[in-house]
Amino acid sequence: MKRVPDVLDTWFDSGSMPFAQKHYPFENADDFEKSFPAQFIAEGQDQTRTWFYYLHVISTAIKDSNSFENVIVNGTVLAEDGKKMSKRLKNYPDPQFIIDKYGADSLRFYLMSSPVVAAQNLNFSEKEVAEVMRGMLRMLWNSYSFFTLYANIDGWKASDKQPATNDRKNLLDRWIISELASLSNEINSAMESYDLVRAARLFPKFVDNLSNWYVRRSRKRFWKSENDEDKNEAYATMHYVLVELSKLMAPFMPFISDEIYKNLTGKESVHLESYPEIDPMLIDGKLNEEMSLVREIITQALQLRAKEKIKVRQPLSMLTINRSVSNDDLLEIIQEEVNVKKVVVDKTISENVLLNTEISDELRLEGQAREIIRHIQEMRKEAGYEVDNRIKIWYNGVLEVFDNFNELIKKETLADGLEQGKNEQADLEKQFEIEGKELIIGIKR
């Protein structure tokens, strides 16, 4: 056995890859020039002194050029205690266990939104993977499930004649479309800069906006029995948002994105689609800012309620704010979310929000009616009723509430009948206490 003379570092071979694969400069010169320098490569941080270095050195020597234009450098995934992962120490969970328990999408998104894809080390946390599943992933799936549930009940079908526009009559539709267009614009900017962390971290806020604001605020539009223009636009808006969002999320959460996309479009796969670039003309910056202001006002007002230990279900007479809101629809949102009869703008007050917490007899009765509605809704779930099932209600107790708010209770609980007394044929009967008074309720489908 003889030693081969003049052995070069093996990384010299790796660094020659752009040239060696084309046998350049001896042949294939035109083909080589089309692909050099590379637009993008990715490797671990340890490659900065090896492969990345040799690629540039050799390319500079031969072509007086960098070897590549863009690079993503990964850090190292460490055990939760910051030590190196070790089979011997068993200081990390089995990846297959994590995937089986939380889903591949949760693990993938956790890693893609972490510093490990920005050349930093990551102390792996199973808890944070679980938070992705229980937070953003579940909110997204719940929004999709809500849409499909009511669309199937109403037999609603998507149409090419319902494009996204910023002249939708309902302010919430215009807002969520604007937020989606803004999300698309920011994500494309981040992706073009190869900034995966910034791109990934944009999704949770939007999914929260969709689930906890748009869907929650729009529920009654889907619940109402008549298929009017407003209801149809709500369906069309949510379908559009879910389809485009599934495209945007596909590289980050490929499985749930594909499931949503295929089920909503009937097409083969989201991964066969082009990455979306939503028209920036759909962005309404003023509306986005005003909606953020409205949510800030609501948060402050609800904090005042909590401080006074007044439930949100208890109506109050008035909220005064010291900032202008240009749109009556936005004022109506504040009014409904804070549950007040009136919102007044008064720029002379020193506080941002001022809540009148005095409760009249009429307001107290309405608050009790809201409490009764909540109990009946929970009974519907316990009895296993479908969301669109009509029911009959029997009651004993708090007669003054039913005398004054009979129609409200019937409307909110999908009740065709509301009678005082008892019925032995009730599917479910329960006893409650409403501000110290006994109430018995029976329901039947």
C-alpha cells in the first residue's frame, strides 16, 4: 500500500462541485454559465469554514466570482438543557413520538419559526411544539371546520363569480381580505430575502385574526336562516381566505394546508400551485390601523369590566372613548364586544376609555337573560343537537326575565316555542341558579 502523493484537503473536492459536475472548463461552458453562480444553497453553521469557504475560494480563483448568491445556515438542535443530543444520555424525545403526538406540521413549523434556521442553536422544547398544535394549528383547523359545517348545511358552493374585492359591503370582509393581502405581501418579501423565520412568524397573528376576530364576529351571518347577499359574501370571503392561506402556508405546514386546499377546491394538491402573490391593491392600510385601534379600545374596556368584576354578558349603558373612529360599523363592533348600549366619543376625557358601570333594573334583567341563553346553549351541546336543530323550551322560575326577553331567548337558542311549566317528554332538564333565584329548564328537539 502506498500513500498517494500531494493529497489535497477533501473539502477541495466538495468546493469544486459547481465546476466538476459540468466538467468545466473543458466542456459544457454554455450550460455552466446558465447555472453559475448558484442562486441558493443551505447547510449547517459548521460549513462556514469548510464547504462555504472552499466554494468561494475556488470560484474566486477560477471565475473571480462568489460561488452562490444566497444561503440559509442552520444552527444545531440541542437537548432542552442545552447539551448535545445523545442517544446514550437519552436526553431528547424520539422524533417519531413527537410527530405521532403533535403532528409533522407542528414540528416543522416550530423549527421553521425558530432561530435554528437563522444560524443559531435551539434548545428543543416539546412544550413549544405542543403550543403550535394547540394554538395556531388548532385555530386554523377550527376555522376551516366552522366554514365547512355551515357551507354544507346551506349547500353553498364556491363560484368564480365571487372574486375577492375591497368593495365588499361588510366591513369585516374588507378587513380580512386586506389583512390577507398584507400578509401575502410581507411573506413574499421575507421569502425573497430568504428570511424563513420572519415569514413563519407572520402566520400566528393572521390565524388569530381569522379565528378569534373574523369568524367570531361573523358567526351570526352564517347562523341566520335566510341565504341573503350578506351571508353569501361571508361564505365567499372565508372560502377565498382559506384557499389563499393554504397556499401561503404550504411550505410551512404542508399537510394541513394540502388537506384544506384539496377539500375546498377539489384540485389535486396545493403543492402543484404557484406561490400566491395577492394583489396589493386589496390592502386597506387605514382600515387595518383602525381595526387595531378598535381592538385596543375593546381590550381596555374589558379590563375595566374585569376590574369591577362585571361579566361581559351583563349589558352596561355607555362607554366613552377619547379617540375618533371614522366608521359607524367600527363603533358598532366596540358596542357589541364591550356589551354597552352606546359608545360616545369625547376627546376631553383624560382616560382612553371610560365605562359607566351602573346597572339599572332593566340592564340587570337583560344580563340574566344572557346568562339563561348561555345555559340553554350548553344544554343543546350536552343533548347532542345539531347546530341548526330547532327546539322547544320549558321553564320554571325567574318569570320576569322571560316576560321581558322572550323573543331574544328564542332567537338566540333557535327555539320555536318557549313555555312556562314542565314537560315530561323533554330530552334534557336541568336546574340553575340565576342571581340567587332557582330556574328549571327543559329542552326538546
